[in-house]
Amino acid sequence: MKFLHLGLFLFLLLHPGTLGKRYQKMHAADIPRIDGRIMGGQTAEVGSAPYQVSLQPIVGYHNCGGAIINERWIATAGHCVETFPPEFIVVVTGTNRYMEPGAVYYTEEVHLHCLYDQPYMHNDIALIKLTQNITFNALTQPIALPTRPTREGDEIVLTGWGAEVAYGDAKEDLQKLDLGFVKLSKCYDIFNQTSNMGVGHLCTFSKQGEGSCHGDSGGPLVSNGELVGLVNWGRPCGQGFPDVQANVYYYLDWIRNVLSGNSKCST
């Protein structure tokens, strides 16, 4: 175990950019205000997000979030796993406190989208195959994949252990935040038509002081009982601008192909 911890320390030292949410630096004066009504973040009720997982290089050290999509597979953001070997991707399930696992699972395979970061910030999605099946119970359940695109008026719930400030410490208790949907065209204009955004993204908005942050990456956004997004990138943190997520509906064909044993990209 000492050698494992030493190896992890050296790995993180050499890969300091692997942890947490991706950010885009912008000039505030260049971004118009977006209006919306949102509920504040709060501690999630135990069992309210049984699909939520914590990805940890070793047990007790939270890196990213993820979502259980069946008994063997986890969906997350690509940048959460791109530089981690499988042995440093531990999946903690069945808990609202990431340091108190309900169960611990280990990674057999990592499937990063074959067009990840091509172009930059696009196709930021990955699937993790576990070494054994997850045992489901009241606190551990899969989340359904989306059956339709997200629409204006849909209520979206983000859950995660992300920090309150950029590069801060993870929250011990799972947090939840109700978000509103922002049309991609509007989001694109807000970010000055950045090349970092495209049809594979979904935008959500919370008021000033609320939103996803460091440690929320890869975490699930759920609407109508379906997984609609995975935290990707934004302007740190809760600055009153939309957050940009991987649009799970857009990647359904790729997800189904990987689950069926064909990891060739179709999107």
C-alpha cells in the first residue's frame, strides 16, 4: 500500500491538471447578463441521487463525479479519466459522503470518446467499465439514459461534491442544485461564439453565486428521471454565466455502441 500511495503522489505531481472542472477565462464585460430563476444549492437528501458516484484515485480522495448507467458501467467526463490509468480510478457508490463509501468498485476499462478534445473542449465524455457488477439497493441505482432532447422549461438537477470556490476542497456532503436549461444558440452568443462549444454540449444556468465548480466534473445532471448531462466546463465558479455540459442525448449512439462491445465512434 505504501508503494501505491507513493505512486499516486508522483502521478498527481506530474499531472496537476487532471483534477476537477475545466474552465474558460473570459472578460466579464464581453458577456451579457442572462436572466433566470433558480433555487439555491443545498445538502442532498440521503437516497435522492442513488446513481451518483465519486471517482477517486484512492478511497477518501474525491476527484470527479459520475453516474451509474447499468450494473457494470459509469458515465463521466473525459477529462476526469484521460490521464488516469484504470488502477487509479476507484468508484465509490451508495453514499452522500464520499469519504464513507457504501461500496467500492474498481475499473477494468476506460473508454474515452475517440474524438475527445477534437476540437478542444468537445466530446468530453467517457465510460468506465467496472471489474464486477454493482450491487443495487435503496442507495445505489442506475439512472436511465435520455429518451428525448432537453427542452426549455425542463427542470434539471445537478448533484456533486464540488467546492464552493475554484480549486477549493470538495464538500463532505453531497450537494444538489436546481438549474434551468439555456438554448445552445443563446449560450453560444453569451460565450462570444467560442469554438469550445458545439452540438454535443448542453447549457444550464444558475444565478450569481451558484453553479458547478471544481470537483463537480463528470457529475450527473438529471431531468425527468433521465441522465441529460455530465459536467464539462464553465467560467469559475458561479459567476452568473451558464455552465456547459456534455449532452448525453447527443452521444446515445456512441454510448450504446460501447456498451455493446463496439467502441468505434459513431458521433
